[in-house]
Amino acid sequence: MKVKFIAEVSSNHNQNLSRCLKFIEKAAEIGCDAVKFQLFKVDKLFAPEILAKSEEHRKRARWELPVNFLPELFQKCHSLGLEFACTPFYLKAVEELKPYVDFYKIASYDILRNNLLKLCAKTQKPILMSVGMATLPEIDKAVEVLKGQKVKDLTLLHCVSNYPAKPKECNLKIIETLRNKYRLKIGWSDHSVNSDIIYRAVYKWKSKVIEFHLDLEGKGREYKMGFSWLPDRIKKIIKDIKNNRIPEKDFIIVDGDGIKKPSKGEFKEMLWRADPKDGLRPLLKLRKMLGY
């Protein structure tokens, strides 16, 4: 069974080009097929009223990937036989990424942003879209928007938008629900850092893609949040799956009921999705609830 493994660097690069290149080298070493980064600017990610009052959110400017890194990241990936991918979080980012990415990734937080979806689809590059937190009607609309732009290659990734995700909330049967409903390639974007979850997603539910957050040695900006894998742990899983080797153990059963709806742990994050009116987080209704 062929499974595509994508190493998500997220903001664990610490704005260091040499470190970024090491991530790509490590991803190749452990058997990945692609490496993905994120392209955002804090002032285009969060509403100004949030940034004015929240130092925590202002500090995330240190997590930004410099745009001038893109050519070298692209070249490094291709020199090692890897695909280079990135998530655009602001509209101009789609065009900035276009010369370099092999595919775009749309984050769960942006699934309501039709304008961003359209721009990505118009490039005619493949798209992976995470559907954490989303309801089926929301996914229906996003898929309709992408297909309306004649997207050529679309993959949906089931995930739990909680960091880290609790195994009991992973509801892996949703992979089958999405496959049956949309007749698309379906994968799993992991925030659980639990080997049983990944094995089960592949061997039981036939996930075609596994995306996971990677850190090099525990010094990445997001590693301490608890949802990044270290290379040695994930390397064994990748090798097992690529060799179609099932470990001799009993997996924890986290199949769930297959009903696609936000999990309990996602309710808070749902309000922090980007609002389709201005593309900023959180949703306008939360800004009003918070008194902004």
C-alpha cells in the first residue's frame, strides 16, 4: 500500500535557513516524500484588535518563515527527491509560493475563506485541504468552490484541530466517511504523536497520506506544545508502513463513530478560524464576544 508521508516543519524552523535545510535533509533520511512549511505574517493572520491587546500573539512574529528562504527550500527538496509544499495564510502568499511549491496545503483554520481557496485552485497545482473542526456542509462548500475552479488534484485530510489531539477524539472512521462521500483521496494529518493512531489510519482505514509535525531535537518553537514528532520515533513508523510491515501488538482502538462533526476538544479552536469577511482570526463573532 503506497502512502505519502509529509513532514510538516510548521514554525519549528526558528527563522533559521540552515535549520530549515536540516529539516529537509532529515525528512529525506527518515523516508518522507514531501516537506511542508507555512507562510504567514502575524499582522495578516490575526485581527489588529487581538494583536493590540495580546503580547502572546504579537510574539508569533518570531515564528514567521522569511519569504526569501523559498528558492533554497524548493531547490533543496528537489535535490533530494522530495516535493516542496507550503500553506499560504494570506492572499499574496499564493502568488509568492506559486513558482516553488509542488502542491498547496489549505489549513483547517482557512476552510471558510472562499477567496483563498479560489486563488489556490486557479494555479492548477494539487491541493491538500485539512478539514479539522469543519462540518460536512462546510466541507461541501469548500469542495464545491475548489471544483468550480477546476482543481485537478484534491486530497482531503481528516484531522483533529487540537494541539495535541487526544487519541479518544481522533474518530478515524471519518476517513471512510469522507472517502465515501467525496470520492477523493483521503489522508490523516496527525496532532496526536501516537504511533497507534498512524498505524490504524493506514492499515484499518486506508489513509493515502500521512502528514505529521516534525522537530529535529526538541528545540523548535512549537515542540513544547506537544504535537511534534522527533525523527527517530517517526522513522520506524514510516519504514514499517512503506515495507507493509504491521507491528506485532494490539493497537488502541480509536475508530469512533465516523460522524463528521467538531470534537469536544475543537470547540474552542473553531472560533479561532479565519473569518471569511477579512481573512483574519478569530471569527468576527468571537471578536465581538471578547469586546473588541
